[in-house]
Amino acid sequence: MHSIILATAIRLLLPLMLLFSLFLLLRGHNEPGGGFVGGLVVAAAFALYTLAHGAHEGRRMLRIDPLRLVAIGLLIALCSGLLPLLAGLPFLTGLWSSLPAPVIGHAGTPLLFDLGVYLLVAGMALLIIFTLMEES
Amino acid sequence: MEAVLAVVIGGLYAAGMYLMVRRSIVKMIFGLALLGNAANLLIFTVGRLVRGRPPHIPADGVLPSIPTADPVPQALILTAIVIGFGVQAFALVLIKRVYQTVGSDDQDEMVTENQGQGSGVKGQESQRQEQEQGQGSGVKGQGGEA
Amino acid sequence: MKNLLFFPLIIPLAAAVLGLLAWNQRKLQRWIGIGATALLTLVSGILLVQVQQHGIITAQAGNWPAPFGITLVADLFSSLMLVGTGIMGLCVTVYSLADTDQHQESVGYHPLLQVLLLGVCGSFLTGDLFNLYVWFEVMLIASFVLLALGGQREQMEGAIKYVALNLIASALLLAGIGLLYGVTGTLNMAHLALRMQELDHTGTIPVIAALLFCAFSIKAAVFPFYFWLPASYHTPPIAVVTIFSALLSKVGIYVLIRVFTLIFPQEALAGQPLILLAAGLTMLFGALGAVAQPELRRLLAFCVISQIGYLLMGLGVFTSLALAGSIFFMLHIMAAKSALFLVTGVVARKAGTSWLPELGGLYQRFPLLAVLFLLPALSVAGIPPLSGFWGKLALVQAGLQAEQYLIVAAALGVSVLTLYYLVHAWIQLFWKPRPADAAELRSLTPQRRRQLLGPALGLTLVSVLLGLLPEPLFRLCSAAAEQLLQPQSYIEAVLGVIR
């Protein structure tokens, strides 16, 4: 099933969707958006690419093993929870920096957690998609 | 509106239960998905139905100025949907694997109980031993389970 | 000190993450697994001592105050169960060093085991009903994959039944939680308990209690809902079955006891005849199923069900002594039943089969194995100097005090049946002459022998020690039962002093 329309469109769509997913991620900590949808958009982008070019090409395009993505995402989320423990606060307490950062507003551990979720969701969804597509 | 939703929830439960007792595993998975959705809708209805009134609190107040829907059930549903997504993805991979090993989606075809003396378990044990001896054989394609 | 409460969750999670990062390095994954479970045991032990000295400890995840955030609560019951979880995790991880093969480890056996332990620890610690549902799902997804590892035909059949019935339980649980939220407007268990004391217990509340009872009963494999257990427990690797039987069904019973002592004590008393009926029939049908089984692993699976009945009996009788007996019995059964499963695995590995008619005469070759099977078997049956006796004694005594003579009769009768089928299995395994056409016995390397028999030996020793010196643990269990029956201390620990 090779569609030339999809193959051409995805070349433009892939970077656009990745950018959009980053936008969703950064917007997420106090407006609609967040790591989960962001990660799903990443997965959708690569899933479209995989539909156009096959699972092998999809894996090549992703460059990193989706399983590793899951592991890194979990690690980042875990670290964001561990940081407040160092400060003597309960696990997962939000720590906010007082300096307003450009673009994202106040940065803090919830953003780090969201980043972990973003990678985790993208990795998990792609893992499932690649596995199912490779088998069929 | 509650009455309509109550009927819909009941219908979903009934359809889910009906599908679950069919012999086809595919229908069983559909049934499970319907049951999950019915439960989600139930929680949604329990959180009261109010239209177009987001639970915003004015800057100088401590309570919303008008009665609003409770956001907590919606957060619960979101969590439940995500979990359901994961479980159903796993179930799909599982039935695919079942279809590959059994060659049918009929649950009756899968029964291995009455295969005479122990051939099933014995076979499994020896197969495992063999696998161990032939270390490093191909294990690709199992990643989806993780 | 409060932050100690998070470590039983952080340790398995961190171990799972590290295991995922070390995906193709078998050795590293194994060391991570052993290190994490040892650490988990240590932390749980410290937590138990802390709780014993300072009373119930609570912590608020994310520093959101209860009842709005997710609360973690450690009382004596949950910290006792955590210690059991740590020890079981350690034993099974050591055992799986020799038991799992390359294939199972390459699809993530060790990280999955850690995720399973994470779900179990979470269920024991959480003080929030919806959070409990989440931990249940964490546990379930890990167990689904562990159950289907390997992908043999029999495993598929078991996995499908397990998945279907457990997902129904999850849907029931979700519906129950949703309705409960609708009635009370809260999900924090302590706050729920408080609200329940104010509400009129008619209309939907008994229905919700029944829904939750059914959901947890499916997870715990209580009488009308146990069919998934014998269908699935004989197929996966023995290390997986051991951890399932030691922890998963016990989580179901733990939650039943927790929810029905804390949130629904009125319903527990009103439904007493039904709970006792379910307990009695669970014991009886489990034992009858085991008597009829010619295959050792299925026999033990039915035995697991039968013992669940005793655990439920404690909740049914609903006195302090009965609950203490249940808790003691739960810890005893974790050790003794797991030792049985592990030894069965060794037998199956040596003889190449676990069908009793094809086995026999193993006593001559492996006298140590014979003792390691006999001691936990007698302990499970409840023979005096072993740990099972004290648990049963407390349950029976409590039943007599509460004048529930029928359930006491069932408990005693089923004990006799248990003794019969376990000794019968032992005779067939070790004593009966070896059948002429039996396959050649395999021998094990010394290192593998140590890894396989070490955990079984350790658990058997625990069971014997608990039998000879039941006093310290039983006193702890009694204190835990007292805490359960006086929920006021739990509520105050979570919500602060009530105005």
C-alpha cells in the first residue's frame, strides 16, 4: 500500500506535527495541552510516516528505539518527583523557579514531569504501532 | 438528560455483556471496551450534567459564582480512558498472538484441558529446556508485550 | 521520616526504569532486580518498626492536603504486608535467576516483575480509592504480560480467561468507585469513612458495597468468581505463578479487609452470612478441586483458592481475633505456599513433568527436596508445630467465640481434606515406586541448585520459625486488627484531628 499523496504530504507534515507537539507540551502546564497529547501527536506523526513508508523506515526515521524512549521518559518523570525529596518535601511536590523563563512562563518540576510523560507516551504508542505493523 | 444517559449506559452494559459471552475472542474484546465505556459514562453522569459552565472561580472569590459541573469525575474518566487504552492495546496484541498460535478466534478451539495424560504440561517443560539450550535464538517481535 | 513512605513505590519504579535502560544486559538486569527487592525488604522493615513505635504514618503525594490529594497511609496491616511483599519479591527474583531462560529475560521479565511489585506496594499503601484502581491496573498490565511470556498455546488459553475476568472486575470496580463518589463527593478512604458515618445506609450504599465486594472478590478468587485462577496458574513459569499466588490474590483480600473495615463496617456486619457462605464455599470447592487433580501445579492452584476462603473467613467473623488470625494466616500462606510452588518448580525441572502419575520415587534421589515439600505442605494443612496451625487456631477460636459454628466446621473439615491431598501428592511424588516408563531425571549445576533451593529453604525456615515462635508476630497482627476495627485512629492520622 504505497500512496504517493501520503508520502509527499508527510514530508511536510512530520516537522510541522513535531513542532506542534512541542507547542502542546510547553503550553500544557497551565492551559489545555500537556505531555500526554503532545506525545500522542508525536506518535501520530511517526505513525503516518510509517503508513507511508513501512515500519522499517519508520524506525529509521525515529533514530532511537521506542523502548528506550519509554525508559528515558520514565526516568525523567521519576527524577522530577525525586527532586522535591531532596528539599525535604513529599514526593512529586511541584517546585517552581521564581525567574520567569521566556516562552514557557514559570518553569518547574511539573514541566519536567510533563516532558517525561511526553517521551513515555510517544515511545509507548510507537512501540505498539511498530510491533503491530511489523507483524502484519 | 440524565434519563437519556441512563438508558445509554444500560444499553452499553447490556451490549458489552452480550458480546463478552460470545465465543469469538474479538467480540469479547469489543465487549470489554464497551463495559469500560459504560463505566466511564456512568461516572460522567454521576458528576452532574451542566452545560457550558466551566468551573472557574472569580479572581476575588473562593467559590464559583454559578453552579458548575464537578471536574473531578472528568479527571477520573480521563485517567480511566488512558488506562483502558493501554489494556486494550495489550489485549489486541494478545488476541493477535492467540490467532497466530491457535489459528482461530473461537474460544472453544483453544481448550487444551482434556488432552490425555499431561502432554500439554510435559511438552511445555521440555520445550522450555530446549529453548534454554538453544540460547540466543531469535526473540524479535516480542517487544510489543513490554 | 514521612518521606520514607514513598520509598516502597520509588524503589521498584526506579528498578523498572533502570532495567528498561539496561534492556539487553541480562546480568545487569538481574543485579538490579536483586538489589531493588533487597532494598524494598529493608525499607519495609524500617517502616514497620516506625509504625509500631509512632502509630499510623501518612504522607501526601505532591504536598496536596488530604482529602484533595492522594494520601499514602502505612498502618500496621499495610506495613506487615509490605514486608511480606519485599521478602517474596527477593525470593522470587533469586529463584528466577535459575528458572527464567534467555527468551523470558530478553522480553523484559525483570522490569515487569518490578512493575508488578510497584502495583502491589501501591495498593497496600494508598489511602485513596481511585488511586487504588490505578495501582490495580498497573499490577494487572504487568501480570498480563508475565502470564503470556513465552506464548505457548496453553498459556494463551489461560491468559485470555485471566484478562477477560480481571477486566470485568476492573469495570465493576470503576463503576462502584464512580457511584460512591456520586453519593459522598470524596475518594479519600479516611474521608469516605467519615462521610459514611453520617449517611443513611439505605438505597445505593449497600449496592455499591456489593459491587465493590464482587470486584475485589474476582481479584481475590473468592467462590463464585474463582474460575480464572485454575485456568491460568498452571501455564506460566513457576516463578511467575509463585509471585501471583503470593501477592495478587492477597492484594484482593487485603483490599476487601481494608474497605470493609474502614468504609463499609455496617455492610460487612449486615452481609456477614453471605461473606461467611462465600468463604466456606471457597474453602470447600478449592479443596475438592485439588483432591481431583492429577497435576501438581493445578493441584496447588486449587489449594490457593481453598486458602483464600480462610482469609475471607476472618473478615466474615469480623472480630479482632478473627482479623488477627486472617492477617497472620496471610503472612504464613505467603511463605508456606510459595515454598511449595518453588519446590514444585524444582521437581518439574528435574523430572521434566509435574503429572503425579508419571512421577515417583524421588525420595531416594533427593531427600532434601522431600523434606522441603513436606514441611510447607504440613504447614499449609495446619499441623501443630508449624505456622499454619496458629493462624487456623485463631480463626477457629474466633469463629467459636462468635458462635459461627458452620464456618468453623467447614474450616476444620477442609483442613482434613487439605492434609489428605497434600500428603497424597507428597506420597505420589516421593514415596511411590518410580514408574517404569518414567523419563530420565535431569541434574542441575551446583550454582543453579543453590539459586533454586535457597529461596525455598528460606521460606520453609520462615514457616517453621513462625510456627515455633508465633508470639511476636501474632502480637503485631493483633495490634493491626485492633487498628482495623477502630478506624478513628486511621481517619485522624489522615485528616488531622476532627473538629
